[in-house]
Amino acid sequence: MSKVDLTSLEWCELIFKDRNKSYGAYKMRRDLGKRQAAALIIVTVVALVGFTLPRLIRMAMPAQKEEMVEVTRLSTLEEPEIKEETMKKVEPIAPPPPALKSTIKFTAPVIRKDEEVNEDDELKSQDELTQTKVQISIADVKGNDELNGKDIADLQEVITQTPEVQKEEPYDMVEQMPQFPGGPAELLKYIAKNLKYPIIAQENGIQGKVILRFVVNAKGYVEDIKVLRSLDPYCDKEAVRVVKSLPQWIPGKQNGRNVPVYYTCPIVFKLQ
């Protein structure tokens, strides 16, 4: 038996020979080939559009570099050497007070009768006051060196000036290092969330590591930020900006008191 095309018109005529062709089945059989061809064309067109549409969209849109900011784990840093000179700090000793002459406090005169006044209490003349070694002052000071000592009036400027408080030098390593609230994981999360990749650095394909060193002072605030390893002026500036915006830390402690401590933080800019 030769191969028969079931969708051909000859086959349809053979089936419905001497039968009622006005019945709907004849029309459906006759148009079966057309419907199958139309369905095949529609499925092919839909498939082609589905596969080519994403590529056309990507070609129409400008290419953009995806950015990713990676923050190196702080735990990988090498621990700095503990310097004994830094650990042992001697508090400055105040100098001893200078030797002073005796100074008698001035008292207002009181009017009394002559017989009631002692000879030592009589009002001195100008010549007697000039020749005497006793100084009259608003302060009553008992001296400890009448010959070589200094008068209290000469030390007035020194006494009235408040000594300047020297800023304590930061430590490299202490008993309890400063800590970001929530620990190192929260620090990494904060930096990754707030760091913005400079657009100029992206366009120039610049990527790498910026290493910063800053001081966490005795109150837990970040200060004295310095770039130890530079990458690019824009990346350096952005890294400093993010570190400067860090909230208050838990300060480091040495011998039970809060002290300023150096802290090193590497930040990596990476394009992907």
C-alpha cells in the first residue's frame, strides 16, 4: 500500500465519498491541513521571539559594569608587636613648689586710743615701710626661704595659669581592644552598606585595596584617620568618608581605664 497523506484533500474525498458532505465533520477534515500549518507557524514565531527578545533588550541597553564592594575580614590582619615602652607609661610628676618669702596680709586700720595701741601695731611711716623686708600683700603666706625665696606677687602669673593637659598618645595594643557595637561582623556590614563605588573609578576600571589607620579615642569616637596604602584619590576619599561616619565604639581599656588605641581597617574595591 502506498504512503497516504491523511491531511490531503484526496483522502478527505475518499472518506466522504457517497456521504453527506454538508455535515460539519467534512469541513473540519478538509481544513485540517491549513489549521496545522497555521499552528506550526504561530508556535515557531512565538519560540523565535521568546529566544531573541532578551538578547535584543541587552543589545538596546548600554552596557553597565556591576559593582561589588568586598570588605576584607579584619581577623586576617597580623597582630602588631606589643612594645614594652608603650605598655609602661609613667605619669608625669608635678614639680615641687618654689621657695617663698613671708608675706603679711593687708588689714584695714582700726581707730583706737593711744594707750590701747602696742608699739608693734603702730602705723609705720613710708620710710620704715621702704626699709623693711616684710612684704604686704592681699595673701598671707608663710615663707620657707627669706633670703633667696620669691615673692608671691612674682608668681601670680604662674599660679593663675591653668596647666595644659597633654593629649595621651594612642596605644598599638592594649588588654581590651576597642570594639564596634555588635562585633566585627556588624562593622563589615556597616561598611559594605554605606560604601559607594566612585563612578570615575568604575569607568577607569580601578579596583584594589585601601588600608586606613585611625584612632578610637577614650570616649569611643573615631579620629585621626590616615591612609596607609592608597589606591586612587576618589577611592581613598570614599573610604575615609565611610570610616569617619562610623558610630561610637566601645573604647579600649588598659589597666582598667579607657585609653586611645590605633585601629587598622582594610577596604577592597572590586569590579565584577
